[in-house]
Amino acid sequence: MALEMFDLSGKVAMVTGGTRGLGEVCCLALAKAGADVAVCGRSSPDLKRVAEKIHALSRRAETFFIDVTDKRRVIQTVGEVQAAFGRIDILVNNAGVNHRVPVLEYAEEEWDRVINTNLKGYFLVAQAAVPQMIERGYGKVINMSSILGTVGLPNQVAYASSKGGVDQMTKVMAIEWASKGVRVNAIGPTYFETDLVAQIRKDPQRFKFINERTPMGRWGYLPELEGTVIFLASPASDFITGQTIYVDGGWTIW
């Protein structure tokens, strides 16, 4: 297979939650493969920081504020991205939050916050961005899921529910848009070293459990996500749709 199949030169990617952790890795991976990137998030300093990293890779980067739970804001931001770049070839839905408490202690407002961000937000952004992909007959949507879309762990009721929903939403989107040239896939990471799980890394018991539960015996390193992101965004994966690819050190093979 020619390496040109992984080349994203001339493509435009939009990444939500692109300012930290997995989202930042996605932005930089896409830029390394040649794409220009619309970095979307809610922190102005972090937006600027990630954009500067992309500029250092000699790729174009523009920053956009987005609240994925607000439909009007989503439509406005997608419109701003299209106005700035002319189109969106690749959409990475990554914006996410978590709240870890037992089911019986879970507040309704926290449930709504997690579900609205992690699941409804993906739906709203895709609904706004995909029509222009369909018009051109080609596009890639990558939804960031989790191992918790298929396995259960305590204190993760809303997060796991949202990621299970992401996996199913990915399948439905893939079915509806396959004949229109739009491929939709998900990535299911295990525990990577990000701010979202910093509290867990500081807990010796939980840190030990994750290492022991993972066949490879460790957490993921952020650069190890880059290949999967580039693959799913590139022509190399043009005959793949509706799948969740687990980047998990073997966690889900048990």
C-alpha cells in the first residue's frame, strides 16, 4: 500500500474539544499528515497554544469557540469554519466531560451535563457539518468513544452510557451516509495520560488496577493514538465504516 493513501494534504479537519488531551493529539496528528485544522474548544489560551503548535508544523490552523451542547452555537461555529476554510473534509467529535460517583448518588444535572456533552454534542455537530460533505460526495467523521462504550466500571454510569450511545450512533450514521460517500467510525481509547483522568492516576489502587487489567500492563501514551486518527481520516480507510477501533492495550479482548 502506498504511503500516499495516508496523506491528508489539502484536506480540512474540524476537531471539537481540540485544546487538550486526546483532542490536541488529534489536531496535531492530522496536521502532521498534511491537513489544515479548525481547532474548536472553549479555552482561548489553549486554543491559541494548539494553533501555534500546528503552525510550527507548517499547516494552517484557525481557532473557534464552540459549546457543543448549544445547537445555535454549533450551527454558528460550523458556519464560521466553512467560511474560513471553504469546507470540512474531516470531522473529529471529541469534546467530552466526566463525573465519577456511584449511581445512587448521581445528580440529575450531572447526568444531563455528561450526556449532553458526550452524546448529544456529537449528534449536533455532525448534523451541522455533514450536509456539506454529502453535497460533495465525500467526508470522514471520527467519533471519540471509549472502552467504556463496551465494558462497565463502577462510578461511570453517565460516561459509559454516553460512550455506548456514541458507538451505536456511529453505526446509524454510517448506515445512513454510506451511499453518500461519508464514512463514520469511532475510536475507543483506554486510559491515556490526560487531564480528564489525572485524579485516577493519583489514586494508587485505581492506577494499579488499570495496569493489571490491561494485557500490555500500562496506560496508553498519547502519541500512540496518532496512527489510528490518521488512518480513519485518510483514503486508506475508505472501505471501512460503522466500526469502533479500540486503542486499548488489549483491554477489550478479555
